[in-house]
Amino acid sequence: MTETSSEERRQKLFVGGLSRDTEDAGLRKYFAEFGELTDCVVIRDSNTKESRGFGYVTFSDYRQTKKVLEAKRTQGPHKIDGKEVEVKRAIPRDDNSSTAHTKTKKVFIGGVPDTANEEDIKAAVTDALESSVVSVDLLKKKDDSGGHRGFCFVETENEDDADELCCIKKVEIKGKMVEMKKAAPKDKDGGGGGRGGGRGGGRGRGGFSGGRGRGGGGGGYGGGGGGYGYQGYGGGGYDSYNSSGYGTYDSGYGSYGTGGYGGGYDSNYMGGYGQSTYYPPSGGRGGRGGGGHRYTPY
């Protein structure tokens, strides 16, 4: 199957914490108020047919998902059948980085062209996101050249925007396509301290190269609360980036997908809600919904 487009990756939302009484029709009725839906499903246990407590809605236009998420931030949690629900973007399964599930406003961009500056990055990201960002921090080399180290951290206005950038996945900066991934506080991976200090945390998971590796120039970025991890830049460029400096997703977030969706609803998406948050399966694999690809909740 070919990789989905940036717009397609942003058309689907995960809805968690559903009432056991919520049916597909009720889910559709609620979200249809925000725009045209192309798919809507409550995930059910394959044996008992009871609701697993979560589902997915797909809009015909990704801009409609932005309306749903904006309403959540400005008006409070969505409520369906008298129960508050959690609405987030469904994260594509091909985003296999260790930070895909992290709740953060920080996004890491590697492989930044030598000729790019912070304003170039901000303009490119803002254009792709169709929304402003708080800041761009392009890390400088420690010599007197005045150049940067080929990577930066972008702070978004909210966690939903960080999720969206990861769904967009790539952005063009000064004629070069670069990849965006969530950044996680370095202390989540047990890494060392601020600039120039310490080894870059636990073992690499996903990313561009595995194993352990020292942070480019040594350790974590930022001070105060432990900073944000990065690895391998400065010497080998983007291809040598090692994700082990990044924290893995919060341990309070489990994964429905690994727990029993092998052939369930939508194999191209993934995520990590805590299993205790929603109804556990009564046995067997998760039920199929409309469409033929698997999702697991973000």
C-alpha cells in the first residue's frame, strides 16, 4: 500500500472514553456537526460484540478535524451520550519513532539546510500547519563559524498542533524536505543534564540508528527541567541522528494495537492510550470496523 498523503493522514481522529451505549450512528451524528464524514466506527470486541470504549471518525477534509480539536480547547471536552470523551489525532503507524505517543508541544526537525535560519524554519512550519508557532530554536555550533548544527526544536501553541506536524511528517525548508518528530523531555529516558553534559539516555528505539550514542556535542538540550534530548548531530549530519536521546512515550500510556488488534481496524495507524482507561477486551482480537486498515488509539 502506498504511503498516505499529508492531508489523508490528518483526516482521522481517535475518540476514547466512549460510553458502552454509544453506537456508530451516535458517534456519526455528533461529529457530523463539524463536517462531512467518510467513515465512522466504534471498535468492538470480536467475541462479545461489546464496545471497547473507543472509535474513529474520518472527515472528508482535514480542516474539519482542526475544528473539532479547536472546539475541545476552547469549549471543553466533547461529550457524547452524556459522557466526556477524549479526542486526538490518530497517529499513522508508519510513525514508528519512540516519541510518537508523547504528549508535548515540542517538535524536533533534523537535516536543516546550512543556509536556513530560524525565520525560514518558522515560515515553512507555519505554512504547513496553517497556524502560528511559539518559537524555533536552531542550535548553533560551538565554534566561531556562526553556523548551526543542522537541527532545531519548534514549540507549538498546543499538543494538537504538535500531533498535526507529526502527521504532516515532512516540510520543505530552503528547497530540502526534512522530517518532523516529537521531542520528549530527556529525563524520560534517564539521560544526563543540560548542554554539553551527560550521556544521551536509554537505548535507541526506532529513529535513524539504534543503540546508545552520545548527544551531539554531549547530552541534552535546555536546562531547568532536564531539557530535550538529541543525539549524533554535528559530526555526521541527519543520517547519524540517534533517537535514543529522546524519551519514550509516557509509561502511563499503553498500546491497544500490540494487545490484540492484529487484523483490527486500520493497520496504518497507531497510538497509546492506557489499557486501563478504556474497556479491556473479553478475549480474542479486536473487531473490524469499516475499511480495511488498522488503527490503535493515540
